[in-house]
Amino acid sequence: MASIQSTNNVMHRYAEAYEKLYNRRPRDLRAVDDDWVIVNGARMRIAELEHLTNQLQMEYKQALSNKKSIVGKLIKWFKG
């Protein structure tokens, strides 16, 4: 059973990761009780939200890496 503080922390980390990736806040994010939250209309456990947050963070890192790679290729091409 998660505490309210840890639930809030997990929700905050999710909202940050979501906003970084999609450039907008999640549409619906609220705690139902200590173990459950509503996320964009779906009910899930805190552990599932933590996993989803990790996935969003990995996607964001991959998107940044792809952008850096493209910029690097463009710089090489212009110098070339």
C-alpha cells in the first residue's frame, strides 16, 4: 500500500515525463486511493504508473538522441 506522499510523487514524475514527451499536460491525472490513480481516463495501480513513467522517460531520451543524430549529420553535410 503506497502512501499519499509517494502517490503524489509518482503522479508528479509521470506528469513531468508526459509533458516533456508530448509538450502538454496529461488530460486527467488524479489519485483514487493509496494504490490506484486515474490517468487519461484509465484506472491503474501506482506500480503500473511508475512503469509507464519509465517508458515515457526512455522514449523521451530516444527522441533526443535521434534529434542529436540528425543535427550531427546535417552539420557534417554542410561542412562536407
